[in-house]
Amino acid sequence: MDDSVSWEVRCYPDRSILTRRAAEEIAHRMRRAIALKGRCAVALAGGHTPRPVYHRLAEEHGHRLPWDRIHLFWGDERYVPPDDPQSNYGMVRQTLLDRISLPEENVHPMPTHISPPEEAARAYEQTLRSFFGDAGPTFDLVLLGVGADGHTASLFPGSPALRERARWVVVTEAPVEPRRRLSLTLPAINAADQVMFLVSGEEKRPVMRALLDEPQRARTLYPAAMVRPRGSVAWFVDRAALAEPEDSLR
């Protein structure tokens, strides 16, 4: 791995413990950002592993967090309506937003109602510029997952989006349906203060071992390995994904 990036891997015995610890850590990082800056901006991930984390965050921490100072964005989105079962926004609405007192003006979903998707990407970049300014989308925390192919957000291996250096939001093509996606780019993700990966399941093991054991090679193959923010990276993984029993490896 690149020594200039602060990298930590926490491995838990199963997904339920990972879920609890990840929710605790997200709540802690939200409070810390608010204490330092007066507000917290988080980019959320979709997928199976974050789903129970959001539910736990709402159930265990929802009544204790100052939601009026927290703004939620999305790291990627399927280009489907918000009520579609495959919508990342819809999943977060069900597991988190409907369970907490977060002002609607603090919710910033990707605008999949705008057509064509290229215009939706431009509109979301403008949303980010309005919030952060033109210097860059400096999220306090970006949550990400990892696919068995090494993709993260909706940045897939071999995608032209991986070479993007100017835009913050682009349209990408997924290898599975729904194929059209909106995604933050690597420059937008890597401008974050902190990144947390949430990873579970034995199908992720080959990618995780490559990320840890062959980081230089992994960065040529897997978009997840190209995430190198200006701040820290924390990996919350279960034993199935890493085949290691330690609570904290690095």
C-alpha cells in the first residue's frame, strides 16, 4: 500500500458484529466532524453490507445525533426512479431516513428524475459545488463497499471513468442491470477527509487478499485500490471476507 495513506483494517467475526461496530464508528466520526466544523457531510454507499449498518445507525444512534447539522449525499446511484427496488436512495430512505429526524433540506440524493443521465450527473455536480464550493467536494466521510470484481461506488474495472480527473460526477456503465449509473469520481472521493469501506462475504476474499498482499498490482486492477484519500482509510470487514480472526489487523 501507499505509505502516504493512513490505512486501517478491522476484521470482525461475523456481519452482525461488523454492523454494530461500523454504526458506532460512523456515529463517532459524525460527532467529531461536527465538533470540528459545525457540520458533517457524508457520502453514502449502496449495497447489501451498508443496509443493516444504516438500520443500526438509526435504531441505536438516531435519537442521539444532531441531524440538523448532518448532510447526506450519495456516492453512486442506479439510474432508476427513487421508488425502484434497486434505488440506493430508496434503500437509505427505508433503513435510515424514515427513522430519524433529518431535515429534508439536508438530504441530497442523485437526481435520477433528470434526463438524460449525463444531465443528471452535471446537475449533481452543481449540487456539490453549491454546498462545498468550487475547490472540491471535501466530504467528512465517504462510505464505500467493494464488489467481488473490485469495483467501488459505480466505478468498475476498465471503466473510462477511472481516468476522469476534472469532473466530480459521471455516468458509468455497469456489467449488470441496471447498467446506467451515476457515480462520484476518484478525485471527488479522494478529496474526502475519511473513507470507510464496509465489506462482508467470502466472495470478496480474493479482492481483499489482493488489496492487502499485492497493493501495487491491485491498484492496476481494482477501482477500490485506487481510493487514496487525502485523509484516512478504514476497512470494516467480516472474517468471511478476510479469513482473519483479529479485530484490528493494521
